[in-house]
Amino acid sequence: QICLSLVKLLFYLAHSPLGSIVLLDFQPRQFVMVDGNLKVTDMDDASTEELSCKEDNDCTLDFPTKSFPLKCSMVGKCEGINEKKNLFNAYRYFFTYLLPHSAPPALRPLLSDILNATGDLRYGINETLRAFEKVLHLYKSGLYLQKRPLLLKDYISLKGFRTVEGEDYRCWPSYSHLGCLLSIHSAEEAAAICNSQSQCQSFIVTQQRTWTGRPLASFQSSWTDLIPDTNAVVYIKRSASSGERL
């Protein structure tokens, strides 16, 4: 969410009515999240000036660990230097820390492609935004889910119940530090996640939604303390419930 919001912001800056705007003091502390969108808190160090040049050798974009040769345009300006400077700063301050860690396994290669392409400045802001929107579409639609055996049939569902809240086993990347709370596309995906975790004996699908509209599911190591909740459904492994009275 943070990276996509940042890319949308940089897309606007690259195509603003004033021209391509560069953020000269590009640091994480210059941004804040407002209603799920990243905002710049300080525009004092923004500029529409693009580096003047006489030849291509005048247009090297330098960073502490990398340098990029750019073209000198017919009007004597380094082509796209503001856009590329913003994009590489987004890569080194945001993408490298946030992109690799929390996506479903099937989407990680696509995010790795974005990471590599922006790190080498092979993508401009237009291509980067399209790549992010493709990943978002796959994520929201569930098209990233690979065909696999149907596992939900191995679970008993109890509508209108949930387990008593409390600390349980933890997983990554959980929305709660007290347990294993993950976003899912469907109960079928939740069943696959539960089967992949040795501690998991049940999961609860709630009405809570993430910013993409995906429901949240809580994965738990037990299921015995059930309480009524009209907005929840408990799924219990048949193997865990065998011999028990529901």
C-alpha cells in the first residue's frame, strides 16, 4: 500500500502542470500516511528545474552507490532526470525495505522484477505504475492463486461463531502481534495457509477487510472456546475435531 501510493504520487509529480517536479530532500521522514495515501509533508525542497547540459556526458545522475548516464535533449536539458531521481530514491528508501517481505509467494517474482527494474532505472515512472497496478489486480482478484487440491473439504464450518480472543501462535506477516492474522482471498486460500502451518487447527474468517477489500482470517492452534458472533465463521480441521463433540 505504501509503495503503490508513493508511485502514484511520483507519477503525479512527473506529469504535473508545472512540469516534472523533483524532491531534493527525499527522505522517509518527509512523508506521512493520510487515509491510506502517502503525502509529502514539506515541499520547500521541491524543484521543477532540470539539469542543463551541452552533451550526454553532462547528464550523469549520481547516487552514493550507483551512477546512471542520461541523455542531453535538443533543448539542452538532461532528459527525465527529475523523474529518475525521484524513482531511484523511492527504490532505495522504500522499495528495498518493503517490497520483498510480505507478498504471497506467487507474487514475489513480480515484485522482485519491479525492484530490479527500478534499482537499475530500466523502468520509468509510467512503467513502474503499470507494473504495480498489475500486481494489485492479481492480488485483489485472486488470479495469483495457483491451481491446487481443494482443501476446504477437510474442514468443518460453523457459521455465527468465533473463538475467544487471546494470544496464540504468531506468523509473518501478521496484522496482529498477538497471533496469526492474515488477509485472504477466500476460505479456500485460508485452508491452504492453515495446512501449511503445523500449529494451525482452525481459522476464523471475519467481516474485517484490508485496504484492498480482502477479508482477514485469524489462524489458531485450538478451537474449543467458541462464542457466538454473527459476523464470523469458524473452520475446524476434521482431524482436530474427530472424537470431539461440536
